[in-house]
Amino acid sequence: MRPPQTPRAVAAAAMTMAVALGLAACSTGQESSSSPGAGASVAPVSGKISMTYLQKQGDQEYFIGEAAGAKAKAAELGVDLKVVNLGNDANKTVSEVQSAIAQKSNGLIIVVPDPAVGPQVVQAAKDAKVALLTSDDQICTNGPDPSVCAKDNLVPRIGFSGAQMGGEVGKRAAEEFTKAGWNPAETRTISAWKQDVTVCTDRVNAAKAAFAAGASAGVQNIDVATDNTPTGAQDKIAATVTANPGVKNWVVWGCNDENVQGGVTALENAGFKADHVIGVGLGAYLACKNWNSGKPTGMRAALFINGKDVGALAVQTLYDNLKNGKAMPAEAFAPTTMVDATTFKTSGATCS
């Protein structure tokens, strides 16, 4: 597989294509109004509906669950669904979108490896009069960075509330910190995430705010830029720990389980015992491996996000739009649950 381009390179390519195409001018039961600028309407489909679900990192446990949920819902609705694994290749995203359109998909659901390809994806769907919905991560119709995109130019999205998820993580981390009774001056928090992914930034910022409110202590935070993988996070957090030799206790959160797992492993390799580490994951699909081992671990808890719920909701939302002309919400959210070593087995969480 070709290594993914840097965000800057992909962004430049995306914007070049945008200019060439003449582009001008993203809770359970909780929805906001449709975005007219991003959710372009298409004609209702009278016969059998065909959809393509294009996912980044399709071999990750969360996305495997998402695909399973989408397939189950598609079978229930009589939808012809194809699932495509994009890996981390931004270039593959565009070619697979074009392929899905050529194969006469009526609608696309996409989780992009890099948001910079957003304008190309949107334009391709618009030109082909194909409905477009995102899941998990946002994309913008007219720029590579959803974080600076006007709300009307964000493509409708199914997923989780970044602020709600991050808030739950930060709250649990504060509870664990208070229970541990650590000296704030000897403690640091680590926020680890891929910093060009908007939903990740939302999660991390909310975790910081919730921890600060719940811990009632001035603990210094260190931001660590990662690639959202366990090994990438492990390497970057290991360097951070080495650069802060006086710290005795560490609290770790991030965009996903991968970041926290990488941090917990880095701290373990640096000689920190489990009772000097508080890791609160987001996903629970890696966190539960620590609990299954039966060994002491700094992974104290994780927010369980069920990909099956997101996949099913995405297919239902796109189906309603294609079959009945129902406007897609700007955002719709699936539920989450905080789990730990004592509760994860009954939550439905699966280990990857």
C-alpha cells in the first residue's frame, strides 16, 4: 500500500482539484437541522437502493463493528451495500469514490482517512447526483479543514458527539485522579491525538475541560501530536516521558483507544507501575485486552463506543433520504457507555 501523503500535500492536491472543478464557496435521539449547503438533495429512488460504505482503517475493531452494523441494517431494509476499506490512503479515497459512482451507487457513506480530500469527494458526488453522508469524521465542501468550515458547508454526519465523549473521559480521569490522591505538582496529564482531525480535537478539548472541573487541582497538561495509532502514540509519549524526568504520576487520554494504549505501554516500558498511571481510553476495543490479561494495568477505564450503532444509523439515515426524500440531519449521535475491568464483559465491548 502506498504510504499516505502528508496532510499538507494532500490539502494542496485537494485545493488544486477544487479550483480546477470550479468549487465555490458537517445523542441518542438528538439531531440538528439539515445543512442545505452540504446536504445536496437527490431524486428519490423508486427501485432497489445501492449504497457504498467507504471506511478508513477498515481492519480496526471499531470499523469492523461499524461495517457489521451497516450490513445488518442494509439486509433489514433490502439495500444492496458494498463496504470498502480505504486504509489510511487519501489517494485511494478519491479513486474508490469514483469507482462507487461508476458502479451506480445511489448513495455514499464515507469515513475519510484525511479530511483534505473532502472537496473532491463532495464535488464527485454532486456531479453524479449521488447522495453523500459521512460517519465518524467530518468533511467540508469547500476546504480541506473542517475545523474552520462554515456549518452550512459541513457534510451531514452520523457518529458520536466529540464534546460529550471527551467530557465523559475527562470526568472519569478526574475521578480516578481524586481517588488516587496524587500530588498535582508531581502529576502531568497527556492529551494525545492526530491534531488535524477535527473530531479528535473536540474530544481532547472536552476531556481537558472536564478533568479541570472535576479534579479541582492545577495539573499541568502536555499535548502530544500522534498519528492515532498505538505505535505512533507510544513513540511520541515515550519521548515526552523522557523529557519530563521529575514527573511521578501520569494521566493519559486521547482521541481513541490507540493513543491511550500507546501511552500506557510507553509508561510501562519506562518503569512506571500501574498505580502511578491513569489511562482512560475511548473505544474500549484495546483497553479490554489489558483487563483480559488479569495483570495490573494503568488502563483504568474506557468509553465504549459501539461501531455497530453508527453503521446501522448511517445506513438508515441514507435510506430514508433516498427512499422517502427525508432530509439528512446535520449530525445524529449514537449512545456511549463508560466501562472498566469489572463491567466491560457485560457491555457488549469486543477486544481486537
